[in-house]
Amino acid sequence: MAGPLSGFRILDLSAVISGPFGTMILADQGADVIKVEPVNGDFTRAAGNQMNGMSASFLNNNRNKRSIAVDLKAPGGVDLVKRLAKDCDVFVQNFRPGVMERLGLGEDDIRAVCPDIIYVSLSGFGEKGPFAGKPVYDPIIQALSGLASVQGGSDQERPRLLRTILPDKLTAITASQAITAALLARTRTGQGQHVRLSMLDAVVAFLWSSDMGGQTYVGHDVSQQRAASFIDLIYETRDGFMSVAVMTNPQWKALAEATGHPEWIDDPRFATTALRDLNINERLALIQSVLLDRTTDEWMAVLEPAGVPCAPVLHRKDMIHHPQVLASGIVTENHHPVAGPLRQARNAARFSETVPEHRHGAPLLGEHTDEILREAGLSDAEIADLRQQGAVSGPAD
């Protein structure tokens, strides 16, 4: 059965991660995503680990899409994109603000050929303000948003970056949800709209859920954010590391008894959730001193039956083989005709009726150029003329 977005067509001019990962989520859910690439390809095609000329970064952000290679600066390139947009439901781009308008592919230009289209603009900082036109990469957003400060532990500590490109990926996930919402609204109103989303928007909204309590009450801001703890909830064991996280009174009691330290229950520093939070460094130091006595597996065998939330800290190579990951079917294996056997994470959302499917792996550069152009109504002669002008490229049928 086709995925829940089967029947929708998305013209995707975005590149790198923030756009492509978001549109891949929609492609996994059944949308026909046409990836419009420059003739030298998306930057990620040449980035990172490679197998037979295909990069893992490109493969993991572009499956279930079709590729057409278009030179927007060549004669006919911009007109061709407009022609493709005419039959699409969504137009996605992550160029810097103003670039698409200068090219002739801004919202007004696209809406002129497809009045009810969902036009999506992804950016680093938004369309206004002193940073709007600046180049942006993930660490820049981590710095400006406050995320690096949060990761540092407190305002007094050295800021630290997350060792994953969270702003890029969070923007992608937010974009996929917003696009789906805009499509739903269109089914009710018949109207398209412009969805604007910046990486800064996505991260600040993400942080506010749990990390901006000191800035929530107007007129009562906290001048400096104190550290929750100088200790992460990652503990060293005799042979590795594990995480133990207790929140409720019953969980604290269970941990104290399971570790052989019932005196912790009556310790006035830890009598309530609020006191355990206030004395968090002392509490975590006590737990750490005890967990060094046994291996991770030994502690898992003791703590799990007692109802204490815990898990081993796994390396990436071990995570993919963990029984929980295997039982959930999170990681799948598929064969790519060029890259060979691939291991990838499936689409995270599971649908009982409109089940997403793996239709095909990430496309070669311009792999579907002729196919897409014929669907747009171009004759073989017109396609040949576009190729001769350098407006499109890719393997010919």
C-alpha cells in the first residue's frame, strides 16, 4: 500500500541537509519528490564516506526521490523549473533570502504558474535582521541560539557544540511537519501559502520546551543560568558506561535498595524530588561511586528488575545490533544498484494503513531527467534542445 502522502508531488530545490532530509521524510511517506540539482550535483554527493562514487550523506538524505540536473543560469533553465512547478503541490528551496527572487523563481514567479502551490523557504536566520544575508552552517546556529551554552552546562561554563548537526536536522523535521500541515490546510481552503522557516526559528522553539525556564516569566528573568549539574547522567561502570535516570520517589527508593544503600532513602538531602534536584551533584556523585563496583551488564541485571530506568551506553556499531533496535525494526537493509547493500534507519513514523515503503534508493545525478521532462509534456526534440543548451544534464534514456 502506498504511503500517506502518495499522490502529492514536491519540487525540491534544496541542498545539503536541512531541506533534503525534510523532503526525504515526505518521500518516504509516499510523496513524489523531484530533486532539482545543479549540474555538478548536491554538495553532499562529494562529502564524507563514499562507496562506488555514492556518498553516505547523500544516500541517507535523498532516498525515494527522483533527480533532474538543471543549470538555472543556462538559457531555459529557469523556465524549465517553472514548467515543472506547474504540476507540483509543493516547492521547496533553501537558498539565502533574495536569491530565488533574483533568479526569477520567487513565490510570485512560481505562484503565477501554480496558484495554489505550497511555497517553502528555508533559511539560516530568517528574511529580516542583521544576520539575514549571512552564510550559515550548523555551528553558527548552535552558537547564536543559546544551544552551545545549554550544552556547556551553565552560563559560567565554556560553551560546547553538540557533536551532531541538530539545527540542520531539527529544521528538516520541522519543515516536513509544516509542509504536511500546509497541505492539509489546502485541502480545506483550496489555497496555497508561503511557509517560512529558519534554522534559528527551529532551534529556539526547540529549546523553549525545556531549557528556557529562566526566560519564561516576563520581568523575572534569571541573569545567569546555573548548571543543573557538573555531572552528566552517564556513569562509569567497571567495564564501560551506562545511564541511570530516576525522577520519582518510588524510583529513588528502588535505586537505593537495589544498589544496597537504603540509607539514601532517609537522607534529608534527597527526601523529595525538589531536594534531589537541589542537591544533584551530591546525589549523582554517590551513584557514581557505587556503579564503579560492577560491570554494566551486572548492573542492568540488578536495576532493570527493580524498575529503575537505565540503559547501557552503546557505541554506534553496537547500537545497530541491540535487541531493542532489532525488535523495533528501526534499522533496515536495502540494495542500491550503485552503492550496493545499504543499512539505513527507516522512516520513524509508522502508519497502520498507509504504510510507507522503500521504493528506491537515492538517485544518481540527473538520473530521471528525461523521464521527468516527458511527464511535464516535453518532446524528445525539446529535451535534446535543452541538453544542447546545457540547461539540463544527466544520463539520457
